[in-house]
Amino acid sequence: MSERDDDPQAVEHPQDGAPIGPSPEEFRARRGRNVALAIGLVVFAVLVFLVTVVRLGANVLDRPL
């Protein structure tokens, strides 16, 4: 028995009573997780970029062409 079976607000298929899809609460929770992951990914990318720029520093201009 899953958690869906206990949810009184779950949308059920009219013929066999099976759930049609995620509830609105599950959609909001999924969206919140997706936003958190997106923010984390952007922060990580910016951090990697900044560390790279700081480590290279002025050495970028000293390389032979």
C-alpha cells in the first residue's frame, strides 16, 4: 500500500479508481526541489568560474602568443 492510497485528495480514474497523476501538493514540492537544484547548480558554476579567475589572475596575460 503506497502513500497515495491513503491520500483522500488524490484524483482517481473514474473507471478503476487508480490515481491519474501527482496531486497539487506533489507538483509544488517537485517545483520547489527543481528550483533549489537550479539555484545550487548556478551557484556551483559561478563558484568554479570565480575560483578559476582568481587562480589564473594576471598569469593569463603573461603567456606567449
